[in-house]
Amino acid sequence: MLERLKEDFAAIKKRDPAAHSPLEIVLCYPGFHAVLLHRLTHRLWNAQWRLLARWLSHLGRFLTGIEIHPGATIGRRFFIDHGMGVVIGETATIGDDVTIYHGVTLGGVSMNQGVRHPQLGNDVIIGAGAKLLGPIKVGDGARVGSNAVVVDDVASRTTVVGVPAHPVAILRNLKEYVQSFDAYGTPREDAAADPMLDEVEHLRAMVKDLQKKLAATGKAGGKKAGTGS
């Protein structure tokens, strides 16, 4: 238990520069509180004390604003940053060293009794407001940008954004990736962000080209009208 707490403190301090001490984390981090409570409720759930587990998880939701079903399986060093509005469904699976931000939903879209929630690998980062729906698989090292809606599998070390989410970058250098951390699931200083910037510049160029063509068409039309009079 003490080893797990030390891991949690180290993981939070590594991923959040606002965390200055273990005491601050214990007192002021609702994501930390929610994870601790889930470890208890998950044990109760597996021991068939399911009503008690659900009641305690409901109490945790009231206290933290984070809803984690006691049936969800969560790995080590899981960090929920800010946390308000996070929802994690019953059959969701989360690997080690995963980070999610406020407003994230790991939801189900069917009434099946089997796996119906997302399955996350290790080292995944999910940005604020993202919705991952259905029994999709998110590979190791994947990044999901803020407010993305993900309904299909995400390959390992791939960044997805948008509605519906689509890939925009692949983190090719695994060694550099392991040493990096992309807040909110969006690389900002890595070359992996280049495709997004290139796409924006391409769209800007297209708009300017269309504006020039429209302006030229308007001038040509005005000259013809003047000649005819």
C-alpha cells in the first residue's frame, strides 16, 4: 500500500508542475482521492459486496465530481488531473501510467452484458472533454486531443483529434516518447504536431486562393458590364 502511494505521488508530481508536495496532493487533489476510493470499491465489487461498492462509489462522486464504476479495472500510477465530470464505465480497462483530464467519458453505447466500454493501454493521455465510446481499444502511448469523440480503435503511439476523431500524428521515436509528456493529449513542442499545423496552413492557402479568384471574377464581370454600355 505504501509503495503504491509513493508511486502515485511521484507520478502526479511528474505530470503536474502545480503539485509541490505529497501533503498538498493528499489534501487538494480530487483525482487522487477518487483513485484511492476506487481501489477499495473495486475490491468490494470483486468480493461480491456490490451494493456497498456502488454506494461508496456514489459517495465518492458526490465528494470529488468523478464517477468511477467499481467494476472498472485500473492500473498503476493512474492520474486524473482536475477531474470534475470524469465518467468511467463498468467494463472499462485502464493500463499503467495513464493520464486523463476533466470532462472525459469512457462510456458504453450498447446494452450487452459483455465488454462495452473502452480498453486503454499503457501510457495513454486523454485531453479534457474527450468522449471515448464503446468497446474500442486504445493502444499504448496513444494521445486523444481535447473534446475529441472516439468511436474507433486508436493505434499505439498515435494522436487523434476531432469529431469524429481521426489520426493526425504518430510518435515514431519510442524512446523520446517515453521521456516526454503531452499535456491534454496534444504534442506542442514535438514534430508530431507538424501535420496539424501543415493542415491549417494548407487550408489558409486555399482560402486565400479562392478569395483572389473571386475578386478577379468580380473585376472581370465589372469590365464586361462597362464595355457593353
